[in-house]
Amino acid sequence: MKELRDLEPDFWRAPSAHNTQPWLLRYHKHEVEIGWDPARALPVSDPTGRDLRLGLGAFVETCLIVCASAGLRVGFRSDPGPLRAGFLHGTAEPYRTPFTTTDVRARGANRGAYEAGRLPAEVMDRLAEHANLVRVPCRELAGLLFAADLHQFGDPEVTRELREWLRLTPRHPRYLLDGLTDQALSLGAGEALGLRASLALYPALRRLGLPKLLAGAGRGLLDYDGDVLVLVGDPGDQLEQGRALMRTWLTLSGLGYTTHPLSQIIDCAGTRRALADRLDAKDPDSLLHLARAGKPKAPAVRSARVRT
Ligand SMILES: Cc1cc2nc3c(=O)[nH]c(=O)nc-3n(C[C@H](O)[C@H](O)[C@H](O)COP(=O)(O)O)c2cc1C
């Protein structure tokens, strides 16, 4: 078990919504329980726990890859309880995976500008080995993104919860630990200051059109010739879907691509339904994750972690 403790900084490179890193590891005699910390969940913006379970799945997959890369024979047994996902335990053989700890360390979200161009068919074929991702041209979803952002920033509670995880100045005491920094969000100094000021004045400015202003800031994000990938799967199996999502992100990153998740389109019931119609998906809840994907114009800054 000591060997696993030493690998924790690499386990922690797994992605999580708002970079909350909600994972808890409890070391038992023969296995390690993977749980989560309710204080690091997002009850307002993720009320069903969808992103939490996807993130737990991504964490499980990351643990298995990192253990296999270290030559450790470790498997995972799903045993979902209210505060846990399951257990890491000893196996006869290491987990079989094409990915390594180097891949885990190299992956990261990138919220900057992407090169124009759709994902090649060969790349989509590689992704299809892991998950059911539907590809949609960015521009087709620009209107839904604006509507979802308007919905998100119009909700004082969602905005308050987001603000708790923003670290928009290096002076923030948790800047190097968790949450979303100005750099991770690809904000220039002026933009970060503007966002801080407007969120501080949110209660006073909400009725004066601040949500529209904030939503408008993201307007250009999908206005280019690129792709959005939508993860469509069994909503009852979100942990496994999170594991699959992690494999697709590692596949993309290994090929020089990156992703910028835009979960708000799925969080907001109205835009989720509109997207389900656009994709001919019968059940809007089968839409589990959405991100633009492509070749970034510049590398992203490495995101913060509590374990380093
Ligand atoms: C399930 C899930 C949902 C996410 N949703 C969003 C999102 O809506 N917007 C966004 O900018 N990033 C989103 N992210 C990305 C996280 O913010 C990111 O993984 C985290 O900040 C850590 O950064 P890294 O991925 O660069 O390591 C999501 C990640 C996961 C796992």
C-alpha cells in the first residue's frame, strides 16, 4: 500500500469539474477505497452528481494507468456507496492499457484559441475504441452556449458556487492548490480583474444585465471551424463513462489535440433538450459531457493540485 501512496501526486492529475479534486483514498489492509468529499462536491451546479461520477471515473482510470505504469498489479472493483466509488485491489496482472504516467502528466484542458479544422476521421476512429462521442461543428452550438451561459450566470446560486472555485489572482490563498485560476481560464490580467470586479458586484448588477455581459464574453468561443464532441452513453453508468472519457482525453492529448469542456450546455435543461433534438437522442440525460476539441494555438498552463 505504501507504493500506492507514493503515486498519489500522479493519481491527482485526473481532471475534475471546477478542479475540485473531490477524491478521498482510504487505505485498508488489502485494498484502497476510492471515496469523495462532500465538501468538494458541487451541489448547486451538479445537483445530480453527474460530473462528480464522471470525475470519479476519470480518477479510477488514472489510478489504474499510473499503477500499471509503475508495474503494480492493481485492478478496480466498483462498489458504489453514497460516499464511495469502489476499491483498488491486487490482481494477478497489471491493468492492460496503452496509456502511461507520462500521458497522464501531459494531459490538460486548454481554454485558449484552437487552430481551425475538424478532427480527422482517423482520430474519430481512435476515440470510438473507447467511447461513443458524437462530433458536431462548433458554430452549430454557439447559440446554445450563449443560452446556457446566460442561464448559468443568471442564477445567483450557480454563480456563487462557481465563484468559490475561482482563483483569479495569484494572491488567492488556494491559487496553487485547486479551483480555476486566471491562467487556467486563459484570461489576461485585465479580463481577470474585470471578472473579479463584476462577480464582486454581482448582487447589485444582476438585474442591470450583468449575466448577459458575462455570457457574451464567451460568445466567440465556438465561432470557428472546429469540432465539439458530445459523450452520449448510459446515464446509469456514469462512473464507467468517466473512465472512458479519460481514455478519450488521453488519446487526444497523445495525438497533439486537447479539449475545453463546456458542461453548461448539458447542465441547463433547456439547452440539453435542444442538443438532444439536434443529435436525435431520445433521452436528454444520455448526453453526459460536451467539450470542444482541437489543436491548441498555444500550450496551456498546468492546472493546480492539492497533491504535488
Ligand atoms: C466531468 C467534468 C466536467 C467538466 N466541465 C467543465 C466545464 O464545464 N468547463 C470547463 O472549463 N472545464 C470543465 N472541466 C475541466 C476541469 O475544469 C479541469 O479538468 C480541471 O480544472 C483540471 O484541469 P486539467 O484538466 O487541465 O488538469 C470538466 C472536467 C470534468 C472531469
